[in-house]
Amino acid sequence: MSNKENFESCKLAIQSIPQEQVNEPTIPIDVYVQEAEDLYHWATDDLAKLNTIGITAEQLAELPVRAGACREAQSLWIKESRSQDIWNEKAPAAYTLRDELLHTFRYAYRKTDSLLSRVDEIAAGTGHDDMVQDLNDLAVLGQKNTDQLAAINFDLTKLDTAASLSDEMAELLAIVNGNKTSGSDSKYLRDQAYTYLKSLVDEIREAGKFLFWKDERRAKGYSSAFWRKKNSRKATETTESETN
């Protein structure tokens, strides 16, 4: 299954994890998910022995599914975060263009009551949703009535810019508003997905460490390579510091 399909198959279980049990990742999430997938392959070789202490084939098969779900939850969070950042970056220019078009249209269409009335209608609302709609409405109005705009040497390409910017901002706003409206917090959902994965990773790692407590080579695969490397580096730095 794809990461998205894995996420959908686990979504109810992920969202059912109560807040007091939710953990935040202590290592980069991409590193953790990869370690979970590595654990799946490592533990598969030991499945017969793991079976003897209660780890089933079904549990092991669930590991890459939860890993994929966690990857998808991470992607959803990144998408929302980037959409909000891009919106914040582009919104000032969008508002500026909207205001410029309103200012220009009021002058260009000042002698045509029907057009001026339409401009006033467009200008009436407030808020981000309204600004996005204004850009599109102004682009349409301007493209249908270019003579008056050309007469004052208005750059007609700004109408195309307004139309495309309206589409872009609408898509960004839909992502940002969608999460707010649904009450979804994509970071919290990511943390729930991580917690859901971690519970199974911990169980399999604990079983492997117990089973191979006298086999250092096999036991090594049931610990985090990230933390082994980090702890080793810290120990080296401590030794060097004491020596100096």
C-alpha cells in the first residue's frame, strides 16, 4: 500500500490515542520512520524466535504499515506549514494588487455608472476570502472592459496576474482554512501517528533485546542507530575533555 493508504487504514486508531499518551518525536521523524522500517527487515529474520515470546507475524507486518502512516502524517503537517508560510509571504502583495485595481477601476470607470457600481460591489467585503474573490472579480471585469483601462495606460497584464494570483491564493487558503474548520491540527495528528508507531517499535525492540541479551550482534538491531551514534559521539567528547 502507499503511505496515504497506510494512513487511511490506521487513521481511526491514530486519532483514538488520548492526549495524555501522545509523545513528540525526540529524533528527526524521517530518521525514526526509517529505523522502524529497518527494524521490520531485521526482526523478520528472527520471527521464529520472536514468536516464542509473543511477537506475532501480524504484529511484525503491521510495522511498515504504521511507518507509512507516520510518513504521510508528517507530509500533511509539512504541507500545511508550508501553505501557511507561503500565504503569509504572498498575502501582502495580493492585497496591494487588489487595492491598486480598485483604485484604478474607480478612476477608469468613473463615467460609467454600471461599471462603477460593480466596482463598489466588489470592494464591499472584507477578509482573506473576500480578497481572493475580489482579485478574480476585478480581473474578469477589467478583461471585459479594457478600453477605459487602455485609455489611462493601465498595464493590462496585471489583470492576468490578478486572475492567476486569485487561483493560487484560493488553493493556499483552502488548505489553511480546511484544517482550522475541521478542528484538525496536523502537527498533533503527526505526533499521534508517531506515538502509534512508537508503541509497536518499542514492543518489538524490547522483545529483541530480551531474546538476544547474550548475542550482541543480533541485539544491536533492536536499538536505535541514531541514539547509538549520538551517545558514542558524546562519550568520545567527554573522554577528550577529561584527557585535556
